[in-house]
Amino acid sequence: MTRFQRSVACFNAFPRPRSLRWLPMLAALAAIAAAPAADAATRHRHRAAGAYDGIWNVVFATTRGNCSSGYSVPFTVIGGRVLSGGGGRVSGSVNRAGAVAVKVSVGASRASGGGLLVGRSGAGTWRGIITGDRCSGTWQATRS
């Protein structure tokens, strides 16, 4: 008997499942085996995203619409998530390359923006409806 035939023959010693009842157990074992790798990937993402952690002071300029310009708002970045440094609801993220996407709402006003953070500074664009006026513009950020 050749080596290949012997290695295949050893599988014949295992009982064959008569139904798919073993499938859930195999899936559970596969999930348990994959968990450490997924945990390591999550830790790596958090370390990479942490490069932008801190308080960012963002200055907004309006280029279209009747919205006030030149106001400054602090935002906090923790683990790649953008959070409010002041009031209002903020959701957003910064990826490993520094690309940022944010949505902000305060009362009836809401805006979204995107751009790029590099080192201790960043810039991008925004648009939204502020106190009933449709506006858009640019933003610049510096990390404290």
C-alpha cells in the first residue's frame, strides 16, 4: 500500500455522520480557533488608529450659504472613533491612512464632513443644514 493510500485509509476509521448534526459543532470549533486571530487583528487596528488619538481643534469656514464662519469646535479621537469634545451628537471615524468621516447634529442643525489628518493637522470639506440654511465649506484641524 502506498503512503497516500495509507493516509486516506486512516480516515475510514472515523465514523461517518449520518446527518448534518455535526455541522454546528464543527462551526463552533472553527469559530473558537479563529477568535485569537480576530482579536489580534482588532488590537492591530486600534494601535494603528490610535496614531490620531487626542483633542483636535477644528475651525470651520463657510464658502456657500448664510452660515456663520470661522467658529472653532473641539473633537476628540479615541481608537479611531471621532467623539464630541463639546456639545451635540457626533459620530465618525479615522482610518489608518488618516481619512476622516464625521456626522454632527445639534438640535435641528446637522452636517457631515470628510477630509484627511496628517501628523498634527488636517483639512477637508463639510456640508449641512445649519439653522435652516443649506451651507457648505472647508475645515482645518490642529491637534492639541
